[in-house]
Amino acid sequence: MKKKILSLCVLSTVIIISLIGYSGENFSDLKKENSSQKNIIFNLDYNPGGIRKNLDDVSEIFLQYSYEEDQKIDGSYRYSWFEAKTEALSIINELKNESEKTVVVLPVFTHTSYSPFGFYDYFNQICTEKCLQIKIERGKLTPLGNAGKNAIQILHALNYNFISDIDIDLNPKILLNYDKVILLHNEYVTKKEFEAITNHPKVMYLYPNALYAEIHYDSINDTISLIKGHGYPESDIGNGFGWEFDNTHPYEYDVDCNDWEFYEIKNGQMLNCYPEEKIWKDKLLLKTIKEF
């Protein structure tokens, strides 16, 4: 009888330990997932609603629209959204990402650098060097056009996975989880992020001007600070990393992308134009991104 009781006690202990270990694993995974979601900072599904205004109907796959409430005095709109055209659903299904091993890097640092009282207010002599340290705003944010907001919206609609600059800086090995990495307008990056990206074997540099300036990310205070690049600290400094594959000039200024093409570099491919106004119109471009 004592042996049976002892056996039951041992079995119960093993089960409890196993459950604790299992719960710990799940909790750890959950924390990682929540951390990643937190560091994305953008609300990729945000849409305020309102009196809808359809904009340029120049794409066979997506319709661009905004709201009257977002219209400015000059007639332009502060922001726009996209929806799949009903007649193009079969095309869109063909363009959707199906791989968990492909990831898009959200340019949180670049988005922050272009914010009011940020780096560009310093460059434009609107404020002093105090604008070279910026607090990252968190909440229900929509990505700025300077961060590649059209590409973010379209790739989100096409089922791509996202991580952020912050994720890579905090854990550079995160990129080892992916076979393919897609960069957007990730102009401002940390040294750790730069090294993780340039050492990955398969990167698509979808926007020119990526990896252009070095910043420091302070994870305690959630701030970024400009270290080097974009004419700082000396005016003759262009790329802050001295990167041999920097393709800012002249490609960043080709916004029409009428003759777009990818060309090979050591660890992937680069696009020869700035695709912000092309990516929602060109199914061949989207097909090329998927098949990369």
C-alpha cells in the first residue's frame, strides 16, 4: 500500500513539474510574441472611417481612397488607404505571401526620425541638437509616407509577416528565423541592425536609401539618437556606415519607377527606384517580391 502511495506521489510530482515547464514555455513564447507586437508600434489595421472619397483609380488590383475629414485646404489628403478590387481577388490571392520564413522589417526608427522636433527639424535649422534625440511615440500610429506607408499597407494586405527595427536591435539573431528579409525605407538603423541585415544571405532592398545613417537606440528611455550620417557630425558625411552598396543617388529620386528593375548585390537584390507610388499598381512588381 505504501509503495502504491509513494508511486502516486512521484507520478503527481512529475506531472506537476511537466505542467509548470510547459506553461513556462508557452508563457515565454507569449512574451516574445507580445514583445514583437509591441515593438511594431504601428496599428496596421487602423482606419478611422468617415465620408469616403475614392482617389486615383489607376490600379487594376487596388483602389486608393481617403475621407473628407482628411482633406487639406489645398485639396490633397493627409492619408490614404487601399482596398482590393473585387474583380482582382484572384490576382491578389496569387500575389499573397504563403511563407512564414519571409519577413518585412518595419522602419520604426525612420518613421520616428521624420517626426516633428526630429532629425529633419535639426537639418533644416528649426531646432538645435536637442532634436537629435527623439522619444519613440507608441500607440495607434499610422506609418508616415517617409517610412514607406504604401508598401506597409499593401504587404500587410498580402499576408506578409512583420518585425521592426527595434526587434532586430534587441535581438539581432531574430533574422536567423527567416530565409528572406524585405527592407523598406529603413534609412536610420543601429549598428547591430546594420550588421544583422548585411550579414543575412538573402535581403531584398525594396527602397533606395536604406541603411543610410547610424543611430543609437536606448531601450530604457525608448529614444533614438543620431550618431553618424546624412551630413552629421560633418557635412561631408553621406552614408554613416561607409556602406559600399548605398544606392541613395540617383535611385531615391526616381519616384515614377517606370523602368524598375532589381540588381544583384552581395547579399541580395536592390530596386533601382523609389516604389512608394508603384507598389499598389504593379502586379509584376508584387509578383517579383513574392518570388524573390
